[in-house]
Amino acid sequence: MSLRATQQYDFGDVPIDAVDGGTSILVSGPRGDGLADLFHSLVAATDDEEGVVGISADDGSRSFERAHRSAAGLGRGTDVGVVDCSGDSGIGTGDDAAVADPGDLTAVNMQFSALCDERRYDGTERLRTGLFSVSPLCAACDDMRDVYRFVQNITSRTRRNDGLFVCAIDPEADTGQFGDGRNITAGLERAFAGHVRLRREGASTEVKVDGLGPGADEWQRVTL
């Protein structure tokens, strides 16, 4: 009989039930509808015992850190490690690593693993990690299988270490030779325990949660 993770991760005011350690979540929706805000709300630490490591492919590490601090609230979000593969040369204030080519997934994975390991060695038991977003990686790679393997490597690591991993994708984003992200979203979904969909309905922003618990498969309003 295998031991079950005891760590749990909650999401503050976002209407998603707490999840066990080892859970990976795909978050999809148009960037203009608040995808970045939702992503950072899920990745943001909720107490001082949690650490955060992100991969920033859309924006530089400075923008990632600002978004994290805004989502986490005052006094949070200052200790965030960022692997910046966006091509933005701006350096943030946290623990950062830069990878020049977003298509060099081996280098991105090595830097990401190093930042995660540093926090583990420092005694962080609950680690939230995230990728915003996977679309530029798809656009930079010649073979989508490389992206799938990269994501599966992170989800496997997350399960082993009782962490949390959140991966964002805009289904409408351009992914180069692979077109828009609709088919990629459907393919990536299989690698994740749950899928959170985001939409703008009139003046309201709503989320729908699949795979993360009973009774959560209806659209619910969220304030971001």
C-alpha cells in the first residue's frame, strides 16, 4: 500500500477546493479574460512555509514577480524563483535564472530543477510551481512531443515531491507551425490531474473545474 501525501494546497478566494500535494493543474483561457491573474492566484503562496518557483515564457522575470506579489497580497511573493526564457533581459528582484532560447527545454528543465532543489535543501516542504505559459515553448519547438515530455517531466517531479504545478495555456494563442492552442490544450490535458477553464461571460469572469473533486464541474464566478 502506498503512502498518501499529507500536504495540501488551498487557493484563497478562488472557488477551487484544496488539493493534495503532488497535484498538477492545467489552466486554460484567453489571456484577455484574466488568464495571468488566475494563474498567479493559484501559484501564490498562502503562508510563509510555502515556496514558489515559476517558469516565465511570455514575460520577463520582473513582470512575473510583480504579478505574483499582486496576487499574493502584501508581505507575500518576495521569495519567488523564476526561470526566464522569454527573451526579456530585465532581471527581477528574486532568485532568477535566464535561458536564452525557449526551445532549449533541457536547459529550462535544468534551471527549474536547480531552483526547486535549492528550496528543498533550505527546508521548504510545500512548493508551488508554475509555467506561464506553455504557448511560446510550443512555438519555439519543432516537435510537439518534446513539449509533452517536458511537461510530463515536471508533473512527475511534482508527484514525487508532493508539490503543486500549475501550467497555463491560451487556446487562442499562436503556436507557430502548430496553429492555435486548441488541439495542444486537449493533448496536454491528459498529463494533468485537473483542468481549470476560464471565460468571460458578460461582465463576469467564471471558472469551471474538472478532475479536482466532486461537485466542481459547473461554471462559478471568480474575482481576479
